[in-house]
Amino acid sequence: MLQNLLNFSPLGDRAVLIQLGTSIDESTHQLVRAVCARLDEDPIPGVVEYVPAFASVAVHYDPQRVPGAGLGSPHSRIVSALRAALSNVREGTVQPSPVVEIPVCYGGELGPDLEDVARAHDLSIDDVVGIHSGDEYLVYMVGFMPGFAYLGGLSERIATPRRSVPRTRVPAGTVGIGGSQTGVYPLESPGGWNLIGRTPQRMFLPEKEPPTRLEIGDRVRFHPITRAEYESMIAG
């Protein structure tokens, strides 16, 4: 059970941070997902929303809606409610998530840092593309901007430090490598990751529910496409 692993601390006067570990790994990730699943199944009065991260879940609440007024502070009451709701949560109870396939046109103007990544690891461009597209990745969390999924599982053979000088403009759909993680920029923004390709798929879809193509717990695979295929998908 998770009960002995839960560590509650105040996050301002309207949120509680549930700490579940201190490292980024799949075991801790499963604990995060188990807590989120229980909060969905057993809503707690007063809770406004929760935000999962690599090793924690931030629970935001409305102090005036937390039951038990006069029986302690809103923080103590919401923590008691959370402890009760999560008391019998077990690790490994979340359902497997789907595998999401993302097409990527690697290199050229769509992936201007691909050659640098290959050179840094004494690999060919084809090697980098094969390694990047040959692995399956896990969405550990979504943050930084709407729809930006942090993907774990990148091979150490192509793990590359962020650029020393970030770009002021990274186009939406660009696939990058930042340290031991990879991800897709859902919107145009500044960024310091190494850009190796671009997908024609939209990653942030505000008109849909949910509005993000990737969600925590999803598995992701990239598959290479040609520039002609990329242009055709963009046009279609």
C-alpha cells in the first residue's frame, strides 16, 4: 500500500503537495498514477483540481468548501481527507495506457540539430534516427506549456545536454532531445532542446477533450516519414 509512502506538505494556503518519491523512474510514476486514479474514482469535497508531476501530485482545494469547518485548519482537514481516500491505494493497480504513434520527419530544416547530435555521439544520422524511433517512451508528466509531454526512456546513446544558447523560436511540432528526455513542442515557443525533427500532427487541440494528444502514462513510439509524406500530412 501507499499509505507509508505518502508525504503531505502545504503548497501555499490552497494546495497540498503529495510527495511519492525523489527520483524519476517508472516505479514512482506508477505511484503517481495510482494516486491520480483514486482521486478520480473517489472525489474529495473541496478539491478543485490535481496536477501530477514526476514524483508528486499537487492537490488544489477551496478552503471554504473543505468539510469540517471549526475542526482544525483547512489544510489539516484536507490532508485528513486525502489520507482516508488514499489509505488502501495499491501500487500497480492502474490500467496499461495505449501506445501513441507519432510520425516524424527527421533532419534538414525541420531538425537542424540532428547532425550535431550524431556528431556528439560519433554516430551517423541514420543511427540517431534508428535509435530514437526504435524505442518506446513513457509520458511521465505534461507541463511547461499546454500539451508538452516529458518522455522518459531515451537511450543513453543519444542523450544530449540542452543547448548552451536556447532558441527564441521553436516551431510547433518540433521533436527535441533535452538531456535524457525527448519530447514534442506543442506550440511555437522559445526552447533549448536539440531539435532533431518535426511531426505534422497537432499535439495541443484546444477544441477537443482532452485537449492534449498525450497524457500522463501514455506510451509513445516515433516513426520516420519522408519530407513528401510530411508535406502531404500537413496539407491534408
